[in-house]
Amino acid sequence: MSLQSYLVISIILFCLGIFCVLTRRNAISILMGIELILNSCNLNFAAFSRFVTPPDDISGQIIALFGIVLAAAEAAVFLAIILAIYREFSTISPDETDTLKG
Amino acid sequence: MPIVPLISIILLAPLAAFAFFALLSLTGRNYSRQDLVSTVAMLIAFVCAVLLFTNVVAEPDKLSHDGAEIHSLTWLPLGSVNFSMGFLFDSVTAVMLLVVTIVSSLVHIFSIGYMHGDPRYPRFFAFLSLFSFSMLFLVVSDNLLGIYIGWELVGVCSYLLIGFWFEEDAPANACKKAFMTTRVGDVGMFIGMMMLFTKFRTLSLYGDEGIFALASNLTAGDMTWLSVAGVLIFCGAVGKSAQIPLHTWLPDAMEGPTPVSALIHAATMVAAGVYLTARMFPILTADSSLVIAYVGGITALVAATIAIVRFDIKRVLAYSTISQLGFMMLAIGAGSYIAGLFHLTTHAFFKALLFLGSGSVIHAFHAAHHAHDHDHDHAHDADREDTDTHAAAFDSFGIDPAQDMRHMGGLRHKMPITFVTMLIATLSIAGVPYIFSGFWSKDAILVEVLYRAISWGSVHHYILFGMAALAAVITAFYMFRLIFMTFMGEPRNQEMYDGAHESPLKMAIPLIILAVLSFPIVNKWSFEKYVKQPEQPHIHLPKHAMYESGQGALQAQLGISDAQAAAEDVHHDDAAAHHDSDHDKAHNIVVPLSFVIVIIGIGLSALFYYWKRFSADAVAARLRPIYTLLWNKYYFDELYDGVLVALTVAGSKVLGLFDLRFIDGIVNGVGVVVQAGCSRIAGWFDNTFVDGLVNWVAKITWAVGGRIRRVQTGMIQNYLLAVVGGVVLLILIFRALF
Amino acid sequence: MLSLMIFIPLLGMLVVLFAIRREQEELAKRVTFIVTLIPLLIAVFLFITYDRSASGHQFEENMMWIEAFNIRYHVGIDGLSVTLVLLTALLGPICVLASWKIEKGIKAYLALFLLLETGMIGFFCALDMFLFYVFFELTLLPMYFLIGIWGGPRREYAAIKFFLYTLFGSVLMLIAMIAVYLKSGTDDVARTFDIPTLIELAKTPGHALADPTFQIWAFLGFFIGFAVKVPIFPFHTWLPDAHVEAPTAISVILAGILLKMGTYGLVRVNFAMLPAGMDFFCNGEGTWGNSLAILGFINIVYGSLCALAQTDFKKLVAYSSIGHMGFVLIGLAARNESGLTGAILQMFNHGVISAMLFLLVGVVYDRAHHREINGFGGLGSKMPIYTGITTLAFMASLGLPGLSGFVGEALSLLGAYSKFKMLTILSTAGIVVGAAYFLWTLQRVFLGELNPKYEDIAEINGREIATLVPLGILTIVLGIWPSIAIDMFREAVSILPLVQ
Amino acid sequence: MPNIASIPYFIPEIVLVVFAVVVILFDLASKKRGGEGAAYLALIGLVVAVIAAIVIGSEDRSLFLGMVRLDSFALFFKVIISVATAATVLFSIRSVELDPATKGEYYALLLAVTLGMYLMASSTHLLMIYLSLETVSLTSYILAGFLTHSPRSSEAAFKYITFGAVSSGTMLFGISLLFGMTGTGDIMLISSRLGEMFSQGNVYPLAVLLSITFILAGVGYKIASVPFHMWSPDVYEGAPIPITAFLSVASKAAGFALFIRLFYSGLQSADASVDWSLMLAVVSALTMTVGNLAALPQQNVKRLLAYSSISHGGFLLMGGVLLTSEGLQAILIYLIIYLFMNLGAFFVVILIANEVGSETIDGYRGLVSRAPLIAVSMAIFLFSLTGLPPLAGFAGKWILFAAVIKEQLYWLAIIGLLNSVVALYYYVRIVKAMFLETADDTESLSFSTGSLVLLLVFVVPTLLLGIYWNPLYELSRASLGKLMG
Amino acid sequence: MELNPQQLVFYLFALLTIGSAVVVVTIRNIVYAAFALMVTLFSVAGLYVFLQADFLAATQVIVYVGGILVLILFGVMMTSGSLDLKLKLERGQLFWGGVVSLIIFGLLLSVITNTPQWDNVDVGASQEPTTHKIGEMIMKEEFLLPFEIASILLLVALIGAALISRKEVRDE
């Protein structure tokens, strides 16, 4: 299991995340896409920590740890905003929230 | 006598008179006796001019061109180039000063009577003063720039005075036309000045650094541009002196008050062109001289023929003036400086006299008209002619009755002084030998032209001589036609005749004085004695060049080179002897010819209009087919403007039409085209294109702005696509780059 | 001394804004009038005490302003600027008098006017390029408001158009200016904005500033900036709009001073500082070598033809300005003594004459409330004094010798002829057309039968005459004895990079 | 410097945290919720933090084992950010949009976001960079969505967070790649390692390009550069005006601080082969052009100012592509000036929104007769934003373009300056409405003295800094410190 | 190439990760998508184990699966009302999204195969459990500051999320 095999998984996740974010028409799906992206990043860090940095340096893992924490915080705020939006627009399909434009 | 102070007084006196008026006007008031102010100022100038003339009398040889006194100071000190402004005093200046001040003074006096009762009476005199100042300034200037300044100033005074009765459309149009037409010529003059300045770095005429001194050193290679420059300067004179093709403004200028016509459009301003051409005499080349001579000759003949068919007394005189100015130009172009200036002087007096006389008649008739019709109470009604009525030659409608000779006749009984004085002037202009000044000057011109023809063997000068002689005949004819129709015979309009009366004394006195001046004593005496002909170094120059380049044979086929060859021979042989013999030969031909001219001219005129042996109507009737044809083909003329040129030979009356249709038509046409076409197009271009371009850029900017705005759809995923797509694009572009 | 002159109006502005209550309109006008008199007095003093035999700058004040860029507060006047400073100072009080009838927000109007005057005087005095630019731009804002608030029906359009055009020009100028600054030194050798120093450096062979290629580009940058202001075809279209919409006094300032800022800039910067660039565009060879003269020619003929087509009195005068600026341009392009003298003289004279013309248009507009030339007729009999003054102004403007307009025009053309023969000859057509439109206007407005509508039209009043008389006197005096002006700048011209 | 030893130098940040907590507690404790006490407490916190920061000084120190750096550059931005925040607090007091009931949390969040920005200005580790960016972002999302009863506000928050999350996710991916290549998170080390790699040819340039571009997505979103700008008009329009002002100034400033430190300290060595400065130059040109063009048709003043602030971001970015200290100095100076003029303009928007109840240009019609002082101030701000002398905006523009032209990027300078002409057009639309048009309602508006004084606080520097800005230059040079070579 | 069990498991996880992620992206039912995401997150945790990042794997499971996923499910429940919310896909968006994603994939693929630092990496002996080390680094060494900041961040997120979601409660 070379570094590349992890990286391939990671970039696939990343691209799927991007694809998801771009094409799903539901706010929560977008959040899921974001989570995919963040996961791919974390996977990267973990992989680099294992393969690139010296064995005793686990800073990559720690960065990934922080990534998880931030993802959680972001998800919380995101969902809170989605709730607010839902209350006001009664929908969570993002292209209907387009009163602000031009 | 001190020169500078006197000249200063001459200039300042009329200027002060004008300034007095102008400053007073600013406060909204007028001094009712402005006439006295101006007249006195003019008389002071006259006295000074007389005093100045004593200098010439005292030292007749010194004050020729070589010894001209120049008093100049730097006017525009630019550093390495300086424009000076100053007085040039030589015998010509002295004579011109005298002429101008005399005529001007007399016109002032005449106007006191003539303009009496006009609501803008003070203004008239103020303008006259301003004009006198400008004219005098022009005369005393020692450099082209100064002359140009005076030149334009007299032009603007002419403008103001022609348009003096601006409430009427005709004067308003005429003054504009006069200014515009002369300005076209002035531009030519200005270009000529630019050429000279660029070459010589100065516009002063005399002195070691003057144009003439520098020009005398020019070589054959410079002749072409010098000729062009000379002709361009002459353009100014063409405009101002109403030479063909810029002559059309002068007849219209008759819309001005008659004293103005006498002063400006007969005696002084229009003669300024001749004066200018004479001043430029030393730099005239063979080519430019010939151009001048032809323009003069053609003008003399064409204008004379036009004059035959006029019925408006002032227009006859106007065409006569054009014709006489043509004579002067011809003289100068033919190399006779003295004859040209001499004729200028004599003409100034007798033509001023003729105009004032006609003014007297008009004034009298106007009074008669006035008695008849109470609606008109201003003098200017007498001067009106509807310029739009081109049928004037054919039809009496449109000519003011007070100016229409067909209403006159037999006035010699009513207005003896006017009749006698005008008769003297007419005899003078007709060139009745020996007794009248006009003979001497016209004779001099004919002699000079013929002399050139003989001694150079120049075909051109023979032709010119023929034109001049013919013009002289016609002059005698139409002038006596005027006299006969106006003063002789029986009254044609009894009502008006009855109301006519002799003019008051203040109008009569100037007539008498001018009549005296129409006798040769004064003029001839002064001219022969004091005015010396300057050298024309470049008349011979092309000759050398020709011989040196070995192209003599080819050039010899052309008339001009014949003339030069002849001149060269004269130069190389015993010039003086040759000169005398040729000159005598010419003289011996011309003097008898003059008799013939006068007799034919006056005789024919008498046959037609006095004895009525021939009916003018009958002749007209015989020519009527041509006429009717032309008259009915009004549109045809316009359609084939160019064809009219061929028709000019058909007769003088055709020329009359030609004048109105063609030249005017061109000027008007150009005016219309320029105004309606170019400027509109330019305006349109400006609005649509130049502005449009800018607006277009603005529109594009807006449109792009709008598009960008539409990109901002408000849909978040579109935004995200932009982000990710943007990243991809950036990477792809920069990957391609590196 | 100069600083006093520059900043007194600014001070006056503060006084008018903060020390005078809104309802004290008369007081505000009087105060402004007096404030504008002070620069005039100073300007006259400068004019009298100016050492005419010296070529350099006089009354200099020079101190450090922004050290980081070696920007200095450097003011001074030389022959080129002293006349324009005088003109500006003279038009100040005249314009205040001409604005006496303004009713809407007079306080703000006067304050903006004073700010404008500071900008204009400062511009002509500035000897530091940065300062020069700041003052150049400083005139924009008050102008925008003065046109936009107090102007005619299309004022908003005119104001923004003026603003945008000028700003467009000035940004290009900004680039050129920064480039010149950066080239004037290196990181080790101090750079400078000092105009006299830059002029010297640009002459020094081998110096980066003297590099012809650089100069050509810099020239273009500056040129476009000034060309918009002058205005030079095809950047001129803001002018008719702005002039027509602006209130009378502001039209006077626009034509009298603001246009001169462009030409003054051309002389001061393009001509003096970028001789190689100038040479490229004026050497008479090929398209580029004739380009400046061609533009001058186009301005003359085009402006005149456009003027001929106008039926709006004010627009006609506005277009005539374009034509007259062409003479300046062609005189400059000649790069010789007479051309340059003519151009500079023409700047001053056009300032005086066009100011008169606009004031005169204002007079008749105040009475008739329209400016349609064909809508008048025969006013000459009802308003003789007005007609007289108008005739004087028209004659001066169409270049009648003996009045000031002639000298500048004639010298420009004389100078230009030695370089651009054909173009100059073609340009003389402008003289004829100029006469045509002025005379035609004269005829349509004043001659002929009196339009019965104006049976009761009032003659020009004392206040209006008072605004016109000083200008009229200048027109005549400078026509008769132009050396008064020429003496001022002869030495300054002599040190410019002339080409004989 | 080890962790414990670092703490004294970290007092400003600690102060902010403490005050944030105190504000919440105070707000909970105080009987009258929604009072201005919380605001003034927050203000005090900011002042204390700034004073502390200044007292601590700007001696170059690396704190917390290389996580953050204390230097003059950071200090400069801390002050700028604090001023902007303080202004925002003052604006918020006067804003009628905000629900008084939640103002306590609001001010606490403001302090928290300030903390995040402090860190953005001083982070020297990839993790800290990401963390600080997220702190700021998350708090900003909340602040943008803070308005009750306002769908616009919620929508703004939603768009903001979606956009921000994707951008920062992308950035994190880029960071991970960079980390993978260099094996470290310390940007100084990254710089030297990248330099080594490039000099040894031991690198795949596309990888570097890719990671830089991905990182740029995060940074660019913070400074709202094209194509990462699209959130900002919508968010600016929807968010409470004080927050809009705050985002357009403080957030942008912090973004630039981050950008400069990351790109100049960390990635400069990569520029040789991956010409990111050229890439950014293109981005900068696009940013200002798009911002300006899009601003042209706007009717909503807030939105118009949003686009204007995008274009100003483009201007600022111009200074960042030069790789010269002049360019960075220009950014710093421009930021100071931009701070005053932009905040001033937004303050006027707040005042008008309060009094007239309109955010559209029509609401500004005839303002000069209703509130002359406000109208004149607004005109000054707008013309300063245009960059007309003698206003401060010109000084900023001047220095910026001088730096650009010095590097002979003439094309960029010309685009920039032409943009300023376009900018004039839309700024003048507001001026036109205020001065040249007449109001339907001619009743004159009255404003509290405090508001007017606050307005003057922005007007005076906008005027003075245009006339004399030498100190700014000196300050910026000092602030740049050792950042450049 | 022969597969040892370890590799087999790895590929299983890899397949699971990608497969479930594809499901997340493509499936219409949002609840299914959420469950697919759970699988993904679990598999990633598994990969962490392979990377000998035991603490990370644990955190992944606890925080992601236990926290975030539950949040998401709550969100789904609270917002959509009906569980089978149909998601419409806009063709243009789908197309361009696909294109962009593919391009990025291509670029990244090129990066990971060509970056010299990531080639032939020699992996050392298996490491000790990382929990202790992580604790050390976070509490004592350079990651102290990020840890504290992260805690503040979480606090802010807490307050903020509460504020925003509380907002409509107050509305009533």
C-alpha cells in the first residue's frame, strides 16, 4: 500500500465532494459534499504523516484531527443556518434562496 | 516738418474722435455733435497731411523709395525674430495721406448734410473717423503686418458702414458679403505673408533687413515661390479692390449710405488694394506681374461692360469703380508703378465726386420722393435696392426710384452745381484729353502697357492694351450714358422732378472742391515730380536662368519669355535710348488713340441717349432673342454654370447676368454647401460618431456590467461552479504557460 | 506671496461656508467678491514686479511636502504662467459679478467657485509635478457640481460627461507622470517631481529620461490627459455640452481657464520636459511627425465648421473655442519662437475673448431665456451698447487685427507655416469660416428687423458692463500693444527647446 | 519561543477572549438586555487589546513554537482590524436593524472574530492559518445571519457559509498537498524547502501550482477576488450594514495580511517556476474590472459598495503581485485609507437606512438639502474611493500605481486606472442623486451629535491623509519590517 | 501480484470508501445518502487505522459518525418534512460540475503520480500507538495554541449555532 493508493482514494473523495457540492440541489447534500472534501483532506494529512514526514513526526495526524474538529463546528453552524433558512423560505433547495442577486 | 509727430497727429485725431464716441456710448449716451468732432479731427489730419507734403516738396528726390523715412519700433519682440511697427514716409505715403485726408474731409462735410436727421447720426461719423484712422494707418505702415492690420480694420469699418442701416435685410446681407468676400482674399494675402516671413524672417518692407533688400538677393531658383507669394499677396488686393473674381461684393456694398460709397468704395479703401500691390512692386516677378496685369485688364473690361446695362446710378458707378481699379492693377502689373498710383489719385477725386454727385441727386430725388410719399422719412430709403431682383437690368422693379436713372432726366436745370461738377468728373473719367486729370492718368497707363508690348514684343501686353483701350471706350460710353440719362433730356418722372432741388451748400462745397481736383494741375504736377519708380530686380531674373539652362528656345515660344528676352535686350543694349524711343513710340500711338476713344465713346453715348439717333431699346430688341432665351432659361444657367463662361463673349448684358448668376452663384453656392453641407455633416459626425463612439464604449461597458450582473444569479451553486471552474481555469491557463 | 494667492480663495471658501448664515446671501456675494479681488491684486502686483528679463521662475516657494516620494510644495511663476495666473485672478471677480443673479444655493455656489479658483491658480503656479496634478484634478470636483447643480436642463449629463472625460485623460497622465518620476532617478539616486529639475534631466544625454522611446510614450500619456482638457479632436465632445449647460460664469471659467490648463500643460510638460517626444510628433516627417499639426488643423477647421452649423448661441461660442484652441496647437507644433509665442498669446487672448463671449451670451440669455440664434433679430436697434460690445468681442474672436485675437492667431500660423506649409494653408480656412459664423450670427441676432417679441428688451446694465469692460480693454490693449504680454514670457520661451 | 514564555506576548489576544466572555456574562447579568453596556465593554476590550499590542511592541518574535509570529507587520494589521472593529461596534450601537436582545452575543462574536483576525495576521503555520481563517469565517457566517425577521440575512449567511466551506475545503486540500510536498506546516520551512526543491529540480511544478491555486481559493474568498468574489455582493447586501462594513474592511484587511504572509514568507521561492505573481496580476485585473462593471447598474447602495469593495480588493491585490516592498507598502497604506473612506461611506449608509429607511440610490435623492453635512461627507468618501486628489483615496491610488509602474507592469496600471474612471461613474450616481436631484420628501433630517462626531472621525482623515501622507509611508515601511528580505 | 490479507482489507476499505461516496453523491434519497456517508466515514476511519493513526480513527468515528452524521440526520428530519425529497438536477449544472470535477481529478492524478516526494516512499517500521504522542504535542508542544484556538472556535460555533437556531424560537 503505497502513498499513491491513499492519495487516489483521497482525490476521488475530493472530486466526488466537489461534484456533490456543485450538483446536488439540497443544502444538506451540499453539506455532505463538504464533508467528503474535508475527509479527503484529512486522509491526505494522515497519509502524508505516515509516508512523508519522519516517523516520529505525527503533525499530519494532528492537523487531520483539527480538521475533524473544524468540520464538526462548521457542520453545526451550517445546520443552524439551514434551519433558519428553512424557517424563512420553507425550502432547502438552494437555488430558491435567490432573492439576493444581480 | 517733423514727420513722426505729424503722422501721429494724423492717426490720433480721427481715432480720438472715434474713442470719444465709443467711451461715451458705454454710458448709454451720444453726443449729438459728433459730426463736428469727427469733421474737425479729419480737418486737423488734413492740415497735417499738407504740412507733411511740404517735406516732399522740399526734398523731392530724397523721399523716393530709396530714401524713405522709416520710423519704427519693435512691436512684437519675440527674441530672435522681431516684428516692428512703424511709419514709412516717402512721397507715395505723402500723396496717399493727402488724398485720403482730402476725400475724407470732404465726405465728412458732405455727410453733415446728407445724413442729417438719421437716428444714428453720431455713430455714422464715429465710424467714418474710425475708417479714416484705419485707412491712414494702412497707408503709413512700414511693414506688411501693419498694412494687414490697417487692411482688416478698413474692412471692418466698411462692414459697419455698409450695414449702417442694418434694419433692412439688404444692407445686412451686403455688409456680411463684403466682409466675407474680402476676407477670402485676405487669407490669400496672409498666406503670402507667411511665405515671405518664413523666407525672410521679417515682414518689414524697407531697410537693410527688410523684405525688399533681402529679396533682391534671391536667385533664379526662388522665383517660383516668389511669384506665388506675390500672387497671394495680390489676392488680398483682389478682394479689397474688388477685382475679378472677388468683385461681387462691391456693387452690393452700395447698400451703404452714399458718402460711404464715395469714401470707402470709390476713393480710398478699394484703392488700398492698388496701394498694396504698388508697395509690393519690388518683389513682383515677371509671372506675378503678368497675373496682376491680366486680372486688372479683365476686370477693367468686364466691369465696364456690366456697367452699360445698369440703371441704378450707384451701381453704374460701382462697376465703373471696379473697372477703373482694374486699370490701376493693369498698370502695376504692366510694370508701371507711377501710372497705377497716378490713376489711383486722380480716380479718388473724380470718383468721389461722382458718388457724392450721385448722392446729391439721390438726396434731391429722395426729397422729391419724400414729398410724394410721406411714409419714408429716412435718407436711407433713397439708397435701397432690392438685391434679390436680378431683373434689374431688364425691369425697373426693384430699383429704388430715387436711384433709377430711368426716372431721372433734365436735372441739369434743377441741380446746376451737381450737374457741372459731375460733368467735369465724367469728362475726367472718360479721359477727355489734356484738360482733365483722368486723361493723363489713363493715358499713362495705356502708354505704359503699349510700351511694354512694343519694347518686349509681348503678345500678352498687346492683348492687355487692347482690353484697356476697349474698356476706355466703354467707360466713356456708359459714363456719358449716365450723364445724359440723369441730367439731359426731359424729365421722365415729372412728379419726382418737380420735387428735386439743388443740395444745400455743405453738400455742394465738397462737390466743387473735388471738381477742382479733377483738373490735372494738382495731380500731374505732384506725380511726375515726386514719385519715382522703384527697381524690380526679378523681372529679369528668370531670363538668366533660362539662358543658363539652355532652354531659351523652348521658353522663347511663350509670350512671357519673349517679353523677358526683349527686356533683357533692352537691359544689355543702351537701355535708356531704347526706352526713350519705345516710349515715344507708344506715346505717339496712345495720344491720338485717346481722342478716338473719347470721341467714339461719348459719340455713341450721345447718339443713343442724347440725340437718340439710335434707340437703346431697339438695340436691345435686336438682341432680345438672345436675351429672352437666356432670361427664360433661368434654371438652365444654373444647371450649366460652366457654360456661362462661354457666353460671356455674347455681350455685356450677358455679362451682367453672369455676374449675378455665376460668381454670386458660386459664392452663394459655396456658402450654402459649406454651411448646409460640411458644417452639418461635421455637426452630425460630431454628434453621432465621435460622441457615438464614446457613448458606444459606455454602452459596451454597461452591457458588460449587466452581463456580469446576470452571472450573479443569486444561486449559490452557480457561484460555487465559478469558484471551482475558476480554479481549474487558472490552473489550466498557467499550466499551458509554464 | 503665491501661496497667499492660492489659498486665500480656499480660506474664503471656509469663511463663506461656515461664517455666513444661509440667509445672508448678499453678504456672501460681497465677501466672495472681495476675496476674489485679493488674488487679483496680488496677481497685478506680480505682473508689475515680475522681472521680465529673467527666464527662470520667480516668487518661488519650495519646501518638502511628502518626503517618501520627494514630493515638494514648490510653486513659482515664470513667464508662461504669470499671464495665465493674472487671467485667472481677473476672471475671478468678474465671474462673481456675473453670478450675482444666481438664486439657488448661492452660498454653496460661491464656496465651490472659490475652491475652483484655488485649484486653477494653484495649477498654474505649481512647479512640482505631483502638486501640479493635484491642482489639475482639484478643479474637477467643483466644476462637476457647478455644472451639475446650477447648469441648464441637461446639466447632469453634461457634468458627468465632463467629469468622465477629464478623469479618463488624467489617469493616463497619471501613469505617464509616475513613469517620469520613476525614471528621474534610481533607488540610489533620489527621484524627483520637481518640474525644472526634470526638464534639465530630460535634456541630459544618456539620462533615462532622455530616452526617446520613453519620451514618446510619456508624451502620449500626458498628451491625452491635456488633450481632453484643451480639448483636441476627438476628445472634444464634452465641451459643447459642458459649456452650454454650465451657468454663465462657469462657462466663462471653462473656456477662459480650464481649456488653458490643457494647453499650459502641453507647453509646460510635453513641450519643455519631453523634447524628444515632441520631436517625434512634430518633426514634420511622415504621419507621426505631422500628427500634432494635423490635430491642430482638424481642430481649427472642424471646430469652425461645427460652429457654423450651430443655432444655439452658446454652442456656437463653445465650438469656436475648439477652433481657437487649434491655433494654439498648431503654433505649439511649430516649435519655433513665433509659433510658440503665438500659441501662448492665443491662450491668454482666447481666455479673455471667450470669457467676453460667454458673458455676452449670458446677458442675452438672462433677458430672452433662450439662446436660439434664429429666435432673435434686430436687437441692434434696441441694445446698441450690447451690440457694440458684442461686435467688439466677435471681431476680436474672428481675429481682427488691432484686437488681441489676431496677434496670437497670426503668430501661431506664421510660426507653423515654416514647418507645416500645407497644413497651415489649409488651416487658414478656419479664418474665413470663423468670420462666416460670427458675422452670420451677428446678422441673425442683431441686424435686420427687430423681432417684435423683444420690443421691450432691456439694454445691458451697469453690472454686466462692469464685467465686460476690463476684458474689452484687455482685448484692445493687447491687440494694439501685445508686447505687454509677450515681454512677460519671451525669456521663458527662449529657454524652451525650440527648433528653428 | 516556548508556549509558556509566549503568553506575555499573547496578551492582546487573551484580552479579547476574556472580554468576549465578560461581554456575554455582563449581558446575561444585566437587567436591561440590549443596553449599550455590552457595546462599550467590547469597545474597552478592543482598546485594551490594542494598547496591549502596542505596549508589547513589535520586536520580531516567533511565538508558541513557531505557530504565530509577533512582528510589526502583525501589529499593523492588529491595529487596523481593531479600529475597524471598534468602528463596527460604534456603528452597531446606532444601527436599528439589530435585535437589541442579542446584542450581547453579537459583541462577543465581534470580539471573537477580531481574535481570529489577529491570528490571521500573525499565523506562520499552515494549521494556524487554516484555523484562524475558519474562526473568522465561522463567526462571520453567524454575524451575517444575525438579523432576526430578515430572510435576506439568513440567505446571506447560507450563501456565505456554503461558499466559505467549499473555498476553505479547497484551501485545506491545497494545504495538504503543500504539506505533503514539504513535510512541514511551518511556512518559513516550507519556503526554504520549496527553494531547495526547485533548485534541485526535485519538484513537480504542477503540484505546486495546484496547491497554490487551491490555497488561493481560500485566500481569494476572504479578499473577494475574482472568481472567488461571488458571495460578497449577496452577503454584503443581506448582512446587517455594520457587518457589511466590517466584512468589507476588516475581513479584507485580515485576508490581505494572511495573503501577504503566506505568499511572501512561504511561497515566494515558488514564484520563480510557478509564476503565481503573474497569475495574481491577472486575477487582480479581473477583480477590479468585474467589480467595477458589475457595480455600474446597481441600485442598492450597499450592493454597489460591495462591488466597489471587490474592485478595491483588486486594486489592493495589484500591490501584492509585484514582489517588492513598495507593493506591500502600497497595500498597507491603501488599507489604512480604505479603512477610513469605506467605513465612512458605510456609516452614511447606516445613517440613511436609519433615517430614510432606504438602501437604494433613490433614497439618497436630494440629500444635500435634507442633511448637507451627511451629503458632503458621503461625497467626500465617494470621491476618495474614486481616487480624486486631494482626498486620501488619491494618495493610496498614487502609491499603489507608483509601485506597479515601477515594476513596469504598465498594462496592469492602465487597466487599474481605466477602472478608476469607470468607478467614478457609479460613485457619481450616488453623488448625483444627493446633489443634483431633488428629494420627494424635503423634510430635513436630524442626526445625533454622536453620529456626526463619528462621521467626522472618518471625514477628517479622508481629507487630511490626502494632503499629507508622508507619515503613512513611514509607518508602512516600518510595519513591513523584515517581511521582505 | 499477490494479495496478502492486509492488502485485501485495504482494498476493501478503499472500495467501500469510494463506493459509498459515489452513493452519497448520486442517490436521490437524502436519508440513504446520509447513511452512505456514514459508511464512507467509517471506511475512512478504517483507512486511518491502516495509516497507523489509531487516535485519528477513533476521533473520526466519534466525532464524525457520532456527531456530524447525527446532526445531518437531524437536519434532514427537521427540514424536509418528507424523507423522500426529490432532488432535481439541472442539466447544465450537472454537466459543468462533472466536467470540472473530472478535470480536477485528472490534474490531481497527474500530481500524485508525478510528484517526486511521493514516489517510492519507504515506510518505516510500524509505529507505536499515537494517542500519547498526540496528547503530548497538543498539550505541551507546538499544537497547544491551535488547540486553545480550536476550543474558542467551538465555543463560538456553539454560541452562534444556538443564536441562529434560537432565533425563530423567539419569533413565535
